Amino acid sequence: MLSNTGINKIILLGQIYQEPQMSADVNRNKFLYFTLVTNEVIKKGQDSVEHNEYHNIKIPEKLITQDALCLEFGQTLYIEGKIQTTSFMDDLHVKRYNLEIVVNKVEVVKPVPSIV
């Protein structure tokens, strides 16, 4: 039987769209930040249209060093994690929100070698 708690889990398979950058949050915890793009083909009437989604990815430093990952633009990644929303005040004192994927598992998907 399900308990009264919720589930916050996400699985993504996509390509690194922006060069990963190491940064720290307000608590000085280090994270690797980048954008991952996922795409799908959606049928609209008789046509098929490609749709891209861009996800803000946040990987804890310990996960990067533990798995000795070297992530680069264009790599395909399999990611498991959770959604986290943060807020901040912009220059005009308007409260803004940022949606991030906090990763707890990441694997680099190797491309299939072509046979010539």
C-alpha cells in the first residue's frame, strides 16, 4: 500500500547542450551545472514535428569525482534524479523561480560504433 508521502523521481536521456560549469550553491556545496536537451517527435495532423525540451541539470561534485566522470558538450547521458525548485529576487525585486534536476545517478551512453 502507498504511504502518504509523494514521489519525486525523474529519468532523462538526452544530450549535453551547454558546456558543463562547476559552481557552488548558497551553502557552498559544489555542483556541476549544464543544460541537457531531450527531443521527441510529436504527430500533428499528417505531419511529424520535432519538439525539444531543455533541462537545467545539477550534479553534486561528489558524484562526479566518485564516478570519475568527464562530461562534454554533445555527449548523450542517462540521468536519474529529482526535481527541485529554487527562488530568487531579480534586479527589479520580482520573485523568480528556477526548476533544476538534481542528479543522483548519471551514465554516459556510448554511441554504437558504425560498421563500414
